[in-house]
Amino acid sequence: MNVLVVEDDLELTQFIQKGLQSEGAAVSVAFDGVIGRSMVNENKFDVVVLDVNLPGLNGYDLCRFIKQNWPAVPVIMLTALGSLDNKVMGFEAGADDYLAKPFAFKELLFRLKALARRHPSRAPRPKRLQLLDLEVETDSHRVWRAGERVELTAREYALLEYFMLNQGKVINRVDLLENVWDVHFNTNTNVVDVYVNYLRRKIDKSEPRLLHTVFGVGYLMGSEP
């Protein structure tokens, strides 16, 4: 069982990690929500253990991100916020289970094993992505618009694939920096805007436009803004 633990309490994280490893599980750890999101993007996990009060990105939002992109990955919320309202918020965010602190390790282990059995592993990334007449082959990194081949640099392709995997969602610049450039700190760089313009020149030469600016927020890939 491959487990991701996203928890900012070092002592608790080490306790969970050692316990799971003694049971033969592979355990990865993230101490804030932003790093946790990056790790989910880059790795295949059988289950995610997720705290609510995380720096960078709270557990509810990270849970929504996981379920929007990889709905087959089970998530258990592990938090001191054990009220009914908090549990409802967790389940509404997509959590599969909710365990309040303090807890017995045996109960956590039982719940994790049950979740791993009930849920299949994360589905593989689609081999083909399409939006109207824009087509992307993820294995070969080949792109076509209206049947014509579009040549992209590696960074332009990575940006396009991320947009295509998140069609219909407004994506802000920080999210793009973290997931396309792997930059996990505040920066005033305009590299995102520069590369979005590069990409537009290649994939949006004709109507309908597919890559839209949502002013003051970020960008959206879709048939309509």
C-alpha cells in the first residue's frame, strides 16, 4: 500500500509514518497542502491521509483537487476538528472517511486498509485529450489543431497538457507555477503570462479561441470563457 500523509504536525507525522512502515506500507510525507498537491500530481498513491488545517492550501481544498482530478484515489481526513459540521464539510469536499484526533493507530490502519480495498488504484493519465478540434497525445506529446500539427517546446507542451487536464476550470498563476514550473514560493515573475502568450500564438490562431483570460484571476481552457 502506497500512502501519502499530508500533516503539518511533525511528531504525529512520524508516528503515523513509522506505524505504517512497520506494516509494510510505503509512506510519503508532505508538511503543507501545496507540496501535498504537487506530490499527488507526480505520484501514484493508493490512499491519502489528509489534515484540515494545513499551511499553504487547506485540507478541504486539497481534497477537492484530488477528487476533481483523480476521483479513484481515496482520502481520509485526519484532524482535531471532529464536530459534525466539520465532518460534513470533509465529506462534501469528497473525503471517503473522517477520523478525529486523538485516535488509536490500529483504527487508522484498519480504515486505510478498508479504503485501499474498496477503491481501485488511480486511473492512468489519458492517452488522448481533446477540446473541439484541439487534440493532444500525452504519450508522444504531439498536438494538432484543426487537423494540422502544432509544434511546441517542452515547456509549452507541459503548460498545454495541464490546461487540457483541467478543462473548464479557472487556474491561477500560482497554481501554474507550482504544477508546470515546480516553483513553490512567492514570485513576481511574469513567466506564466509570457508562456501563455507563446501557447496562444500556436494553438489559438483561428476561431474559436480556447485559452481564455479570466481577468484578475487566471486562465481557463474551454470552448467558452
